[in-house]
Amino acid sequence: MDQQSSNLNQRRKFLTQLLTGSMATLALPAFANDLSFASAESLSSPEDPSDERYWEMIKKQFMVPSNLIMFNAANLCPSPYYINDIVDTAMKGLEKDVSFQYRSQFAAKRAKSLEKMSQFLGVSKEEVGIVRNASEANTIIVQGLDLKSGDEIIIWDQNHASNGMAWEQQARRFGLVIKKISIPVQPKSVDELITPFAKASQQKQESLLSRTYPMSVE
């Protein structure tokens, strides 16, 4: 097996583990009411995804008012109470003591976080990176690919702006070809979503099979 096939198999294995992995190891707090939590307990995925009681419980983990539903997750996303409390405690601690001795604790916490994330994702700690947002993560991946002049990149024309700009910058630097794919505004089937990308990937299959990178979402 050549290196390229090996890398592809590793990526498939990672995605399979990510999609089939249990959420039982993720701890979420249970709240007595909308403003405070009583205790933290482990939650698994719902037995019945259509059970609205489960999703109502999940919704109560956030500070978003009950009469609002947030659809914009591209710029800022609300965090659960539990995460907000941890961040608030950390910030208050730093305001009281900014010494190197106090800050040394965060290195250990970062290492512990990497350990837990790598276990959940089924990868090594060296394969996990903590970044500030999805745009930064996407840019790191884009700039890390071994691309050459003439290589073709397939992206969705509705990608988040930062995703498209990262590819366009690389295209200018290395002479890449950016192919933007459109899909129906109101698709009537799953095929209408998949077919445009499949056709774009097959057009240069013989010459670019190994060097066509479909990066459709962020």
C-alpha cells in the first residue's frame, strides 16, 4: 500500500470513529432550573432522536432565552452554562493572580484536554490541535496540503467566507484552480445535493483523481 492510500485509509478510519463514537464520555450538567445547575452527569445520545424531552433538556443547558432559537453558528456560538462557569472561574482567577506560578496550571489542563479529546476521537494526542475557531483550523489544513499549480479544488459556493478566502489565497499563490459548485436553493432530494459535487469530481478523474480536494463545508 502506497503512502497516499495509507493516508486515505487513516482519514476514513478517523471519520468512522468520529461519526460512530459514543457521546457517553461527554459530561453535561443537569439543571434544577434555567439559571443554575444542580449537578453534572454523563449523557449519552438519545435512544429516540425524535424525543423532544431530550432536546428540551439540552436547550436548557444554554443561556439563550426559551423564546429564541439561534440559527447563526458561523460567527459566535453560545456555550453551555457549565462551560461559561469554567471560563468565568478561570478569568476571575487570572484577574487575582497573573503570576507565572499561577498560570502554570493551564499547561497541565491543556495536556489533559488533549488527552480526553484524542481518546474521544480515536487518534493520538499529536494529531489534535486546539485552535481559536473553525476558520483558523480550516486555514491550517488548507496551507498544509501539498498542492501544485493546476491542482483543482472543489468548494461549495455557499461556504463561509473565510473558507473560500483561504482557498482563493492559496490559488493565487500556487496557481490552483478553484471550482465553485452551486446546489438548488430548495432541493427536492439528496441526489440534488450530491450530484453536482460528484460530477465536478469526475470531470478530470483520470488526470486529477489523486489531486482533487473536495472541501465543501466549514
